[in-house]
Amino acid sequence: MLERTRDATTLRYDIDEAQLSIHDANGVVFAGSPGVVLDGELVTSDGSEARSADATLDDSTPAVVHRCRRDGGEPVELRLELDTHPSGVVVTMELENESETAVTVDSFRIAGGNVEFGSDARVYRHGYQSWTPTGALPVGERFPPENEDAAPMMYDLATDGETRTSNYVTAVADGSRSLTLGFLDHDRYVTRFDIADDSTGVSGVTAVCPADGYRLAPGETLTSSPLLADASRTVSDALAAWASAVGERMDARVPETVPTGWCSWYHYFTDISEADVRENAEGLNEWGIPVTLVQVDDGYTTAIGDWRSVNDDFSDMGALAADIESAGYTPGIWLAPFHVAADSAVATEHPEWLIADEDGPVGAGFRSGEYLYGLDATHPEVQTWLRETFHTVVHEWGYDYLKLDFLFAAALPGDYHDETATRADAYRTGLSIIRDVAGDETFILGCGAPIGPSVGIVDAMRIGPDVDPVWETPGESDSQPALKNAVRNTLNRQFTHRRLWLNDPDCQLVRTTTDLTDAERRAFAAVVALTGGLNVFSDAIEEIDDAGRDLLERTLPPARTGDVVGVGSEEFPDRLVCDHPFGDGATIAAFNWTDEPATVSVSPEEVGVSSPVAWDAFEERAVSLDGAGIERTLAPHDALLVHLSEPTDRPGVTGTRDALTGGSGAIRSTSWDDGTLTIERADAPPVEALVSVPEGWSFDGEDLAGGEDGTRIFAVELEAAVTELTFSPPSELD
């Protein structure tokens, strides 16, 4: 018996029975058999030809070697290494071909048929790429099936399409017990978990590390991605720990500064012109909103794939970028570098560049009625074309922000020019070429991208479907454009923010000419502001009314990060918490994601404070808590957002009146010294601070309201970089 334990998670391997099991403090939660699929045949060991082996990772790493035989075949050696990790326990599989002929490796897998979670359990399913639905569903439930035309864009096509899957990471929770499983390396494999569940519970989980038909030569060794198991933490905490571990192993790029700005897509779509871009850049300048980006989206090319061939509505992409930069903004541009339309010059002149199988080019779905293919990024001529294209876009035209879309097209299953390449290999080869040519200073946003294999190359990642100007479209799948679908993924993937990259929740839409309600615009503004990811809006500037401008301004600057409560237990988590880095307070958003009015409440105790007064950010008024919480009846898809502070025996900052984050991102620090409260503003425009003043203290300011205990909230404009506020203490006679 080999065993490794970290915290309350134990990994055991019974050599005689060839059984791997995972235990929590109460017993087994998973038991299964490791194996490898060779030439379509699952090969495992019955333990009869097994031996302990010397450790390869370090002296304390237990390992076992099995000599396995295929039916009628020569032996292969399957090695398992068990290890501990700061986030749990890890098992890694290694295969050596001891035969005299090459073997085809389809996948490594650990199949568990004894998963101890019943009818009350929920399964956290993580999607394959940006748009694929992600969230926790009750056992037996699944996200709606994808439209056949869109399936190649949304699904991991290496699966059978019927099995319930979760890519890269998954979790199961039932009451106080939970199990989170996640692969740690994603530079070679598009990993997944096949899950067998029905209304009675989870009957099996198979961890699959696909090798995509890799030909393993005699004497050659192939190693799986390490599989991390965590049965000690809550699902939310375990997902965050997994993301931190992956980010560290894969050298995640996490810029300090989050882009903010304007994108052309959701107003103009493909009907965009150079004049439209210039008009909106000028409108931004006149408005004076503190944003950094102007991004040209789809609609400037003659065809998808022909990125250097612009249409008649654009005359000079370089001059446009220069003018955007002269106006004070970073010039951004949209491309789908691996996605090519069937009638594009790239596809018609170079059909050998396309990912293909025995039936011809592999389809990458339909878009706007066009049939699309994927480029084989392992082809030397494609690599040259990528270098030339991005040298033009970045170094000749001058675009320093790249939104790279439909990236999944480089990872379609098929036959690659490099026969040794897996799907992840091919994808990362192409994306790495783009990064190399663009340079480290160019900001790259991935979209429609395989999540795991993108780590370490992109600076930001779209983590959900397009928002679209509607809440939902009945009958469409959960991957399709809709604000509802964007919200689901944004909340359920928040744990990746500042661990794998900066998250992109997609654009805010605040104009009144969409089908979105005031409540929906308000709720998404809260999501964008408090999660701390990219903050980009996509309305024609002239169509944004005063209320829309005010809402956008209040989402800036965004918080550094926020915590979503309920990941792993709800499909739509309804709490978002953003701690104030300048003090002990916090901002809480509570949501009504249902389609009917509902009552929600916020209690200071849920974030560990007992603030006597709170600020209701959307109603813009102070509220006395009187020892209780705040309760509101909200419209469908609406939010309650409040700022809370830890009460003390002296004045302090509750938040800000004009920022939904409560000042996270706007206030750098506060300090107290003998009656003087010093507030240091971050590198941001002036803000209006909300200062709580306990009973008995004297202060000359705008008195907004108070609580029954005598605490008052005052408004103070922070115009200087550092503001000192002086208070008179209570009289000792009092």
C-alpha cells in the first residue's frame, strides 16, 4: 500500500488490487483503476506484475511500476507517482513502451466507479473554452444541448458528445463533503473529466488525459499531466487553490493594470467604418471618462482569415491606430487568427494549411452563414503567415492590444502537419508565435479559447459567452450570446482572475435602445465593478444618456478582485464580496437572478463586521442597520449593493459615494493619528468618500444619515492625492 496525505486528503494505492482511492476525514470519496488506452484498447494492471520503484521526484515520493500487456501484445510499463502538494495530493502517470514497435497512445485515464455522493450532490462542470457553460448543477442535470452548427465552436470535439464532461477541473459536493479534481499542466493535453451521474447521485468520474493518438516509439516515455485531488477544502476554496497552482506551474501572465475602454462590436457589429471609430474616440475625449482603450472589432476585413486585406470602409489601419493613440488611448484590434472562412483567400489559395482528417478539412462551425475551418499552426507556411500577419498588425499598423477570437479553431481534432503534435501542442505553437512576434508589451486577450492551454500566453481571457443586447433568447443554448449566459460564467470562473490571467466578463451595454432592463444593466455593472476584470463598454457614445454615463463612471476604477460566494453549490451564485483594501470594511452585492421579483437581504455578519450604518449604492442613501441587515425586494435580474465598515471607537471610511466598489481601486490607504484621519487616494480621479463618525465625535462635513447608535455618515470630496480630516473627540465629561 502506498499512501500520501495532505491536510485531510489522503491518496492511497493498493498495489495488489491496482486500486487508487481518495479519502477525506470521514472515509473514501473516490476509488478507481488507473490505466492507459493504447490503439483503442484500455490497458490496466491486475497487480500481478507490480513492484515498488525508487522515487524520481524526491526521496519521499512513493511510486509503483506495473508491467501491463495488451491482448496478444508486447509489454508496456505504466508508472504511477504519488506526491503531496500545497493544495492536496497528486498522482502522475508515466508510460514507457518496452515493445519493439510503436504504439498509439489515446489517453491516460483513472476511472472511478465508487464516488460517494448522493441525490443531494451538485457537480461543478467547467467548460472547454470561453463560451462553454460553466457552473454547478444538481446531479442528473446538464446544460442544454448545443445547436449542431455551433457545436464545433463550443464542445471539446474529442468527446463523444453524449457523456457529461468537465474540462480541466471538476468538483462534486454533497452537504459537508466535497471532492475537487484538476489537472495541473495544460501545455500538452486538453484534459477532461467524464462524469456518470443521475438523479440518485454520482456513480463514476473518469479523469482523462488525452494523448490524441501520439505514436510512442520503442523505448520512449510519455508522462500525463499531474492530477490534483482535494477533499479538504470547500469547492470554492479548492478551485482557487487549483488555479493558483496551475498559474504558478505554467508561468501565468497577470498584468497589474486592467484595461478599460470602448469596443465597437455591440453597437455596430460588422457594420463598422473608420469614421465610426474616429467619431467615438472623439466622443470619449469630450466626455472625459478615465478609460485607456479604443478597440476596433470585427468588420474591417474583406473576409475572415484575410486580416491584412481591409474593406472599403477602412482606408488606412495604421493611420487610424496613430490617431487613436494621439487621442490618448491604446489602439486595439480584433482578429480570429486561426479561423478562416471557406471563401477567404487563405482557404482557397492554401487548402493544405487547414486542419483536416480523412474526410477533408475539419469544420469549425458556421458564423453569419459562413462555413469556417481551422488553420494548422504546426504547418511551417502557416507559421510564416502568422509571423507576417502580426508583424503587420502590431509593428506596422501599431495596435498594442489584440483581441484574439475563435481561438479554439487551432485545436480541432484532426491530422496535423507535425504528426507528433497533440491538439494542445498545435494550439500553443500558434499562440506562442503570435506572442513572440507581438512582444511582451502587447496586451493579448483570448476569446473563444481553450481555457487550460492558454495559460502563460494570454494576458486576459474572456471567461463567458458574448453579453449581447438581450438577457436571454428562449430556445438557444447556454453558450450562445446573452447577458444571462455571460453572468453565469463570469461568476463561476471568477477564481481564475489574477491567478491565470485577468478575467474579461465582456462589455457593459448601458444605452437604452437595447432589450436590457435598467435592473439588468445595473446588476451587470455591479458584477463588472466588483469582480475586477476588464471593464469595456460597447455603445455608440452619442447614444449613452446621463444615467448610462453615470453608471459607467461608477464602475471605474474597478476593484482589484472580488470573491463570489456559492461557487460549487449554485448555478447562479447570488453574492459578490469585495473587501476594502484600505480598511476593515467590504462591499457586498446580492442578486436576484430569477425571472420574478424576489426579496434579498444583506447582513454585515456575513463578512465578519457589525457595521451600524451602511450605504446603499444604488438608492444612494445611508441606511441604519439597527443590529440587523438590509432587506430589499428586487426586480428580476437586479442587484442590491451596499458598503459596510467595521465600527470602531473612532471615525473611519465606509466607502465611496461615486464608486460601486466602495473605494477599492479609488482609495489606496487610510491611517489614524490622534484625531486625524489621513486618506490617500489611488491614481484615480477625485472621489467622494463616505466617512462614518461614531456618536460624540465632532466633524464639519455633509451629514448624510445615521444609525440608532448615533453613528453618522458624512460625505467628503477627496480632491487632493492625500486628504487629512480632523475630528474632535468626545468630551471626557460626556
